[in-house]
Amino acid sequence: MKLTKKKNAKAKTSLPGYFYLIIPLVATAAFFIPVLGFDILNWDDKGYLLENPLLKDFSIFKLVTQFWMGNYHPLTMLLFTTGFKLAGLNGMFFHLVNLVFHLLNVFLVFRFVEKLVKNNLLVAMLTALLFGIHPMHIESVAWIAELKDVLYATFFLLSLNLYLKYLDHGDKLSYGLALLFFLFSLLSKGQAVVLTPAIILLDILRKRKFSKSLIVEKLPFLALSIGFGLLALKAQQSVSALSFGVVESHDNYLYGFYNYILYFLKAVYPGQMSGIHPYGSTAAAPSFLFLYPFIFLFVSAMGIWITRKTGPLSFFGFAFFVVTISIVVKFIPVGDAMIAERYTYIPYIGLFLLISLFFSSLINHPKYKIPGTILLTLYLFSLLIPGFMYLRTFKNSESYWLNTMKTYPLYWRPHYEIALYYTDINEINQAVDHNTSAISLISPINRTELANLYYNRASLFVNKLSDFSRALNDYQKVREFDSTKKDLNFNLGYCYTKLDRSKEATFYLKRLIEDDSTNGQAYYLLSFGNSRLSQYQEAYDNLGKAIRLKPDLNDAYLQRAMVCIDYLGKQDEAIKDLLFLISQGYRPEKVYLTLAICYLETGKYRDALACCDKVINLGGNKGKALYIKALALDKMNMKTEAYSCGMAAISAGFPVDPGLLNKWKPARRL
């Protein structure tokens, strides 16, 4: 069943050519149409949209000079920025953009393979179909953050198609455009650097003679690959994504060979699919990793031997995969994932070509046509059914991370990420539970991430549950694993303040101020400890510093007014602070009540009455307002009215001294 060049040339069909193109396009569109109803995930999507630095301060200079999320991809960032300006956080819009680019790529794969195989549209159709619907490509299409994947692939495939046109027709314009689109591909994602060896494989396929002009022809491509390759490494270093130390250094290369075999097998059948495939998640124990370089060499030797029998197209397909996947098999470790499905988007074209050549040879052989057709149908359904089920896991962040948990139940990260999702939708107990699971699963040697997990759970205890005791325990754990964590001293001081442990609160807040004397919030919190320790003048001074450093900290004005009223007898200063807060519209029901007390103590009884009426009208503490009003009326010698207000205060739930009521109670008439 040899697939020779002669036999390939005879593989003609009576069906119109567009029929073979329509099938993969329609099948791909039908398969991916559900993504238009999918949400924006909390895994990089919001990083590219909500946290995109270009949204608030766009400039061409920043676009072309800044890294983002460990990548240098200005064209991708430009597209995200433009899309956000047009549609905001509209998930359907961004999913549609990804799908349109993917369909364009299906078309370009068809055209590329059509040029390669010549007169065998079945191979072009099957390769494009596999490219379009293979489960390993779902991540690149259904995940908004992977716009960079489908975008770089579009320019990559345009460049390959134009380079083939240049080889076949000697068209210099096609050569120039191929180089230009290669640049655009590199500006979309660094993985495009592998185009240079890919076009060298095309030279080999076309049996071009080695010459000086051939070398000169490749130099611009090579220069772009080297330059952008170094830039990509620098971008990864900018976020410490080069993950030396995730596994033993000598195992990096062994995992690289293992991943080659794993990617090869997953092209035939994907098996377990997940948003992340962490190290230590496979059946390959580290003690057996040393076997994989030999397995890789054996598979490569077998591949070369088979391709010698089946023809140069088979060799091209196998070599295309080996070359284009080489930079992401983790010889250079990037991130904490062992493999990533999105990395196969371009490399699998080579293996899909091999699979398509195999099925084409069966179907075009009279003896194997029927069993070959049945086998192809079964194979496609074996991809479509689990693929469609996996596609549904991208519907929202919950389904995405639940699938990752199901696939890798002992991996900590999905618990951490779904905890963030549950926090966003205010399912706080579930968020705490998953954060706790993440803490129990993560390795103690991963100190930085462990500190982050404790910090996030502490934030839930503080901000959502007001459980300051448990938050304090977590912040102490953060201090144990990463004492340099930003805002740690502030949070410790805050929790101790809420727990009325003023000495400990003062200790951490003073440490914070020693490091950052411009932190207005720290001075504000410190004032509470001062007051509880009867250091009223220090409290007053620290509140003054807080206000000078943070003039919009309205809580500090109110606290200073309270200190002035209750401890320092500076009612006039308190009145100034309270009137300022009223002008700001800050908590008027509370401010008017405090101002009423101040006016009462300074003899401004009518102003006190007016403030009490404001509190009642605003729906504030009616009982206390009526009580203060009664006191003011008493000072104005209006005993009957004071008695009525006192009784009303009791009815509103505020306790009033019976002695005062007796004092105000009108005498009985005889």
C-alpha cells in the first residue's frame, strides 16, 4: 500500500473542488458555533481585557515596546484593545473573532496542503478537517486569550502559502510578502519563530539545490527568528515564567523527549484534555524518563524509514511536526505546565497530513476503499464526541476549572482559580473551601504560591466574612512563607485593630510606617490603638497625618471629630471636620448625629435639634437622635417636649435614664 508520487498523482476525483473545501469549513463552524454563547474566563482572558494597560493609556510606543503577560505580541494586543473599544466585555464578540480566524486558518491549511499534494483534494480536505475539529485545537479557539494563537497562525500560513508560490513560480513579490507576513506572525506570538526551519523543509520537499543564493534567501527569515526568539525569552523572564526548578534541571531535557512522544500520540487520539497539564500528572515516573530519548530516537528512525517507503510528503509531514513543536516541548521550561494543547495548533498540520495520507491511500485503493471509509468515519466520530464534550467545559470559569479538577484531582491550581471565580459571584463559602483545598494540595516548597493562597483566603475572611481571627492566622502564615508580601504589615495591623489587640496592632503599623511614612491608612488605623491605650493626643496627631497624606480619607475626619468630642474637648474643630464631611455627602445620617452631639455640648441647641431632625428624615439612628433632641429641649427648658422625645426614643428602642424621664415628666393637674 505504498503511497508513491505516481499513485498520488492519480488520486483524482470527479467532484468539484469547492466541495472539498466546504466540508471542513462547514464542519468546523458547526462544531464551534456553541462558543458564541460562552463567557469570558478568569484564566488570562480578563488579563488581556480588563487589565490591558493600553485601554486607559494607548500609545504606539507602548504597544511596540512593552511585554504583556510574559509575551511580546503587539499585534495581538492591538486587536484586543481595538475589540474592547468596539464591544467592551462582550464575550460573544471575542469568541466570534477567534472563530473567524480559525475558519480562515482552515481555509489556508486546505490551500497549503492542496499545493503540496497536487491533484489529491481528499488529503487537503482531511488535513483541513482534522485541523478544524481536532480536540487538541479546542483550547486555541474557545479560549479568548488564545487570540494570539489563531492570529499568529493566520500570518504563519499566509507566509507558507506565499513561499510555496515563490518556489513554484519564482515570484519575487510572493517572497517579499512571505517575509512580511512572517514578521506579522512574530508580532502576534513568539512561537512563529519556527517558520524558518519550516520553509527549509519546503526547499527539501521541492528538491532545491544547495547554493549560496539559497543561503542568502534564508538570511532575512533567520534574522527574524533569532531576534524574536531572544525577545520571547526576555518577555518570559520579565514575569519569571522560565520555570527552571519546577522539575530537576537534568529532567528538563528528558521531559522534552517524553513530551515529543506524548504530543505525537495525542494527535492520533487526545485522551485526557484539560486547561492545564501539570508536571507530575502523567504515568511517566521520573525514574523512567531516561528511556524517552531512546524511544524518541527509535520513533524518529521508524518515521524516517517509513517515509522513505511512502514518499517525500510523508517525510515533510513528520519533519514539520518535529521541527515546529521543538521549541515548546519544554527543553527550555516555560511555566508550570508540562504540555499545553494550544502549542499543537501549527505543528499538528504535519501529523494531520500524515493521517490524511494514510486514509487517502486506503480509500483510493480498490481493495480497502470500503473498510477505509468505515475506519475514517469511526475515527472522526472518536474525535468529535469527546471533543464536543470537552468544548462545553469552556462555557464558563466554573466548568473550565471543574474539568481540570476532575482530570487532575491532586493539582492545587484549579482550586485556587475557581476560588477566585466563586469570590467574583459572591459564593464565599465555596471560595473558602476551594482555597483551603489548594493550600492542602500545594507542595510546601512552593513558598511564594503558598503565601498567595493564604493571603487570598485571609482576604475572604476579612472582606467577606469579617472573621478577623481566622484572617489573622492566615496572615501570620503569609508572614512565615513570604515576609516581604506587599501590605502584609498593614493587614496584620488591621486585623489586630479589629480584634481590639491594640499593642500588636501598633507594633505592625509602626513597622509599616518605618518602611513607608506616606501611608495615610496606616496612620488612620494607628489612631484606634492610640485611643484604646488612652493616647488621645497621639490619636489626634496621627489622624492629622492621615488626612494630610490622604485628603479623601473621610473616615479619618469622622474619627478625628470623635476624638475631639469625646476626649480632647475640641468641639469647634470637630464641627469643622463634620461640616466638611457633610459637604462631601459622606454618611450624612451618622455625621449629622455626631454634629448634633457637638452642637449640644457647645450650647447650640437649635442647631442640635435641626441635626436630629435630619438624622430622623434620613433614616438614621432614630432612637438616639430623639434622645439627643430630648437633651437639647431640656437645655432649652422645654420639659414637656423633652419628655415626649424621651418616650419616643424608648419606643424606637433607645434606653433612656428613668431619672431624666421623671425630671421631664409634666406635673399632674389637680
